[in-house]
Amino acid sequence: MHRPIEDYALVGDEQTAALISRTGSVDWLCLPRFDSPACFAALLGDEENGQWRIAPENAEECTRRAYRPGSLVLDTEWETQDGSVRVTDFMPQRDRAPDLVRIVEGLSGRVTVRSALRLRFDYGSVVPWVRRVDGHRVAVAGPDSAWLRSEPEVHSWGEDFCTHAEFTVEEGERVAFVLTWHPSHEQRPPLIDPYESLRHSLEDWRAWSDRCRYDGPHRDAVIRSLLTLKALTYAPSGGIVAAPTTSLPEEIGGVRNWDYRYCWLRDSTLTLGALLSAGYVEEAEAWRDWLLRAVAGNPADLQIMYGLAGERRLPEQELGWLDGYRDSRPVRTGNGAVQQVQLDVYGEVVDSLAVARRSGLKTGSHVWKLQLALLDFLEEAWEEPDEGLWEVRGPRRHFVHSKVMAWVAVDRTVRAMEDDPRLPGDIDRLRKLRDTIHRDVCERGYDAERGTFTQFYGSRALDAALLLLPRVGFLPADDPRIVGTVDAVRDELEHDGLLHRYSLDESGVDGLPGQEGTFLVCSFWLADALHLTGRTKEARELFERLVALRNDVGLLAEEYDPVAGRQLGNFPQAFSHIGLVGTALTLFAPEEDGEAG
């Protein structure tokens, strides 16, 4: 039986990440990168698809677990009739090769502990050869090689193709395991000292956490979200993946299972703003630089997402040998939505450049040339239908959010030219274009009868993305059309206080069967919109509810099922944690201490 999604914790080295359950089992790890094939894929299959469990003999779920403060070092503890034991998991920031370190420590009594390591390369489909070399175990299959350095003696036997260890630890005794991956055609990388690596990892993470300049309510939750975003960063390029997993379902047993191990442009402005506001200028600059490299080229070819280093080809395929999380099929790698047309990404890119410019990030003349090239393309393209922010796989439509983000792209460019008259460009032409788009949206995307903007032109359906209209400055927050939209979205898309992205009752809107959970970032957007429209008390109450939905180690998935009371979708989700940080900064900024409404 698969563990609930919220039962997992994350450890990582800013190039990949592992998910570890409350049973002490590593059920997901892709090596050497986030988007590499998994060597532990039990999360989407069973133990025979790869898993590494370390736990006391006959023990199931742990007694307690927690990250060490300000770090991504995880402690999992069990109380047994023979005593207590702790397993400490972390991935040191790598030098040459990725390492997963697991340290077992006796806390009291004398406890028998078992380790069962099942390495399965290529998403659980390839069983490696395992042999003993220089006192260590090495597993090899095709391009992959993994070395297990174990202080306790290990054995490989039987038909289960598993490497076992059984040992005892007493109070104060520590033993370590280190799993190291490298290409099979290369020499084994130098061995690390697991205990020194633990000390350095704690120092590094805590030094990073201490840079956070947010000092308001729920500071621990904000720091944990920022640490999660840091963990989802691919350090060599500065790109931030949407999640470290693929195919965790939006509906248990359904088909809404997608690969999120890539970098989405839709996240760019909110990510940049959260990092800058929290004081992480270097990380914001690295993300901005990744963005510039990724989008370079013909503006007509701008994609909605890219690979970790800006790769453009992300072909979608199905892994038929995996049963999926709780029989949620298919399991997918790659993402076919990369081929979609989403006009909102032009606004996201230009708005990100504007945020970076206002924040004083260094820039060059080539950035302005890129921005003007994007505007030249958008001048004609904005009138076309697209697939919209949520990557619907139904027909293209004139989505209101997409049109508004096209307006944002033009508006930010006009404002930049007004602030700096030296910037080249035809400002009068752009002002006219800005007015034209604004008028078109207000005339065709607004339902005067109900007093709300709609999901797309000619529709009565609503969309949580409409909550972003006041945030991007399309209309003032006190405009009756904005207030009406916030109320309508809340009335029609709310479920037990949380928001769905859009209504699935609109026939064919996303081209997929089934339902999905409430979308967590949309609920954070609702809190922002309530605050902007003068209902700060309600906004803060909603924020408190959302913070309480985090799991025991402070992590959020993409969605939440309020009926079953469980998290859904890929995990942990960058967009959800960006929403938490952004809303905290909005609600509890020093100048906003007084409550409204």
C-alpha cells in the first residue's frame, strides 16, 4: 500500500532530491539530476521498483520526525520496546558526485535495525549487477553505477535482488551508510566522510536560512518554504523545478498525472518577487539569468516550460511497467504541454524583467532588445486563442488571464520607457496597444450581468487566475469589477474554504476526464485578493488555514482534497510554497500591521 503523499519528507543537494516516508523508506530518487530516470521508484510502483528502507526490526511508522532547524537535514526517530533510535538523512551539496547519507544513532537501550536496499535503475525497470569491490558494494547497469559504503556488514542473497544489513545500536553509538552514484564508465569518485559532511551541511543550510529578512508571523513556515525552493533549484543553471516528482495524481486512480521536473515560465514573476522580498538576491539573479538564457531565440518559439538548463525538447511518454501511485495511470515522463501556446508567458517574462530592473539587478542592453522583440511578436499574437495558464488539453480559447498578461507585457514596457526616456522604442504605439488590449478584455471578458470577469471570452465559467488581475495592476483593487470577480470566484470555486482552479462542469474546458483537488496556490491568491479588497481579517484567517495544511515537516503538494483530508499532486510543489511566502510577505509586511475589514 502506498503511503499518503503527505507522509513524505524531502532531502536534496540542489541538483536532485529524495523522498523519504515516515517508515524510513526512500521511495523516490532520480540520479544524477531531478529529471534523470529514478533509481528508487517505489512511489509509483512497489518495492521491486526500487526502495531503500532503514528502520528498527518489526517497526512500521516512526514515532516522530523533523528537520533540524534551518536545514534540509531530516531526523526520523522510533521508540521501541528495546529502546529508541534515530536515522538522520541528508544529501551533501555535491563536489563531483551525488551522495545520499543515512546515519543511524542509538538514543537509548539496544535496538536491532534493518536496512534493505533495492536499487532499480531506469524507473524501476532495470535490476543491476551487484558485486563486492574493496569492501563496498557496487551496482552496475548500463550507464549507471552506484556504490554503497556501509559501516555495518551487508549481504546480498536470494531472489529478491536486495542488499541487506542487520545490526544493533546502543545509546551513543552511530553507524553510517553512503550511497554514491556515478557514470558506470568512470572511476569511483572520492569517498566522503559522512559525519563531517553532516556538520558542513548543517552549517551551509543554516547560514543560508539566516539570510532570510522576513521577521513576521509564521517565520518558521516561510523559512521552510524558502528552503524547499532552494532544494528545488538546479544549482548549475539557477533553474527551479516545479516539483521533484512525476505522475503523483491530481485524482487518486485518475489520469491527471504529469511530470513536473521542469521549469515553468508561469512561476517566474512570483518566484523572483518572493526571493527578492525575502532577501535572496543571488538566487533571484540566478533565476533571472536562467530565464534569459531559456527564452533566447525567436519570440514565436517561446515555450511555457524548459528543462533544468533550458532544454527545449521534453517529449512525453508513458512508463507502462509502473502501476502508478495507488493505481493512478498512466505514469508519464516528459510533458506534452511543452508544445502548447500560452500567451500569458510573454507577460510573465516581461514582468519578471521589470521586477528585476526595479530591484536593481544588473542588466545589459541585450535584455531590452529581447523585451522589444517579445513585444513585436505579441503585438499580433495577443488576439489569438491559446491553451491558457493551466495547460488545458481541450480546444484553444480566448482566455482572459492570457489577454491580461499580454496587457502586462505592454504595460511594463511602457512604464520602463517612461521611467527611462533613453530606452529605445515607439512608446506611443505601445500605449495604444495597451489601451486596445485593456478595452478588449473589459468588453469581451466581463459578464456585466453577474458582475465578474470570466474564464474566457463568451463563457460563464470562472477561473482562479482572475484573482491575479488586481495584483498585476490591470484594475484597482477597489474597482467594482474586481470586487465582484473576487466574490464570484470565491462563491463558485470554493470548497470547504479552499479554491479549485476552475470549474470542470464547463463542457470540454480541459479535455480530460475526472476531477481534481483544490489548488493550493489559488487559495493563497484568494488570501491576497481578500487583503487587497480590504478584507484583511478574512485573508489572515485563510492564510492560517493554509499553513495548517502543511505536513508534519512543513511541506505542501500541488493540491488538497478537503473531503479525504489529504494532499494530492506532485510533491513538494514550488508553486504552493511560492504562494505561502508571497502571501506572508503581503499580509504581514511592516506597513500592514493594522487590520482592515
